[in-house]
Amino acid sequence: MPRATVLRPALAAALVAAGLTAVTPAAPAQAADTAPIGFAAVNALGQNGTTGGAGGPTVTATTTAQFLDYISRPGPYVVQVSGTITLPTGNSDGMHNVASDKTIIGIGANARLVGGGLNIGVPVDDDMTSPPANAVHNVIIRNLHITGATDDLINVQMFTHHVWIDHNDFSNGDDGAVDIKRGSDYVTVSWNHFYDHDKTLLLGHDDDNAAQDTGRLRVTYHHNFFDGSDQRNPRVRFSPLVHVYNNYYDDNSYGIASTMDSGVWAEGNYFYSVNNPGRVDFSGDLGRMVQRDNILVACNHAIEVRGSVPDPRTYYSYTAGPASSVPTVVPAGAGVGKI
């Protein structure tokens, strides 16, 4: 079960000690975005933003067979998930392919995918170094609790582009919660609640994968609640720009790790009881990181900064809220049942 999202006494005291006003947990949730903000909104690679299944039929899946059928069909579909869908392990390690032009969205606050995960991408080919004509693209996943997978909860790979992962709960997967790798690009991960999980967000899977990854893996992470999710929040390789803003980190071993010359722009985040909020000296070659307007409370180390990183506004417009509001705004708005 997710941990309580009330403002803890220790956190309230720390805010006061830091000269900040302790915000109350009763503030209303921010209205959900109707379209992605960040890299998933950028027009590129022949795709104008991320629209998912818009323009296609809306179908409702109540069984495993229906769900697996709908998500694999060609053409745009809005696939609504009702209740709990159990994803089989079978011979796929429980990972099930999502085709292009899909919106997968839970109905209400109790839509769940359990036992398996979603794979967004064509089969792995280490010799492929540029996007194939059949690269998966234009996928939206919202308002689902995905839990108990035997591998990743969501895996985005093989030059997949334009993906929006928003307002989900992720917990208790055997490997990554949301892994993005192998040349994938133009992704936004927003307003999700990560808990009861260890290796949360991997961006770039290997130090030797420069041929596929360099110049790609551009991702925006905003307004996510890293609720005791231990590490990789995110852990980054090769990307020229990863934008991490207005996220709430609560009780993690580390927040952001930037390696292999990747560039991270970290702003307006709130780190509470995080051993290493941001690192550029981690493993492999050093990364780059700039930081702006972050708040650190009860953390053991400062955010490590190094080098220069492009301003995200060279790609898209956005508004970062004050970091002091993050401990209230993010838990109130992140996760399922908020859209």
C-alpha cells in the first residue's frame, strides 16, 4: 500500500527550521494536464506532439484477452481499463507489446495491471543505430496502478518516441518501474506515484550503448512523487538533456544520477531525507548537471553540479512552481484517481 501523504511532523519541523512555511495537506489537487508538457509535446520525427489514440475508437477492457488484443491492434485506439487485469508471464517474462497510436487509461481509481508489464518498442536489435520505419510511437499511459511485474512495469525501448506516462501508481516490480532505453526519445513522465520499489527510473541501460543513445533519450520528469523508492530517480546515461522539475523526493538513497556525459537540468525539486540528491560522479564517465531553486532538507550531501546543460526552454515552454509547494502539491495530485 502507498505510504500516507500527510505532512509528517518531522518534515513540518524541518520546514520551519529552514525558514519555510509548513504547508498543509488539505490543499486541493492541481487540475490534471489535458496534454503532455515537456519532451512528449515537441514536434519531431514526423510526430506532432503525443496524442495517443485520439481519433480512434474507444474500447473497454475487462479481461486479459480483451486488453492484450486492444493494445496490439494497428491504428489509433483509446483502451479503457476497468478493474484488475492480470498479465500472464508465459514465454515473454510478463512483458506485453503496445502498438503505436494508443491511449491506455484506467477508469476511476481502481484500474490495475498486475503480474506483468508493458513493452513499448520493436524487438531488440543491437546493430540498429537509427530509428526504423516501424518504430513504435505516440503512446499515452494514464491512471493505472501497475504492480507486481516479474520484469519491468513499463519498458520503452528501440527508438520508440513520443510517449506520455502520467498519473499512474507504480509499485513492487522485479526490475525497473519505468525504463527508457535503446535510442528512445521525446518522452514525458509526469504526476506518477512511485513506492514499494527499488530501481525506479533507468534512462539508458548500458555504458557501451552510445551508438544508439547519444543525442537521444530526451525525457522530462515532472511532478512525480518518489515515495521511498530507493534509487534511480532517474539514473541517466548519454542524454543531451533530461529535465527534472517539481518532483518530490521522500526518503531515498539517491535521487538523480547523471553519467556518461548526459546533461540533467534539475529545478524546483524538493528532497527530504535523501542521502545523495544529485550525483555526477557515480559509475562510468562523469555526467553534467545544473541545478536551480531546489530545496534540500535532512539530506546528507549537496547536489553535485558540473558543466553546462541546455535550457529546456530551447525545446518547449513550461512553468516550474516553487519548490516549497512541492511537498503538498505533488502528493495531492500524483497517482491514480486524480484525472
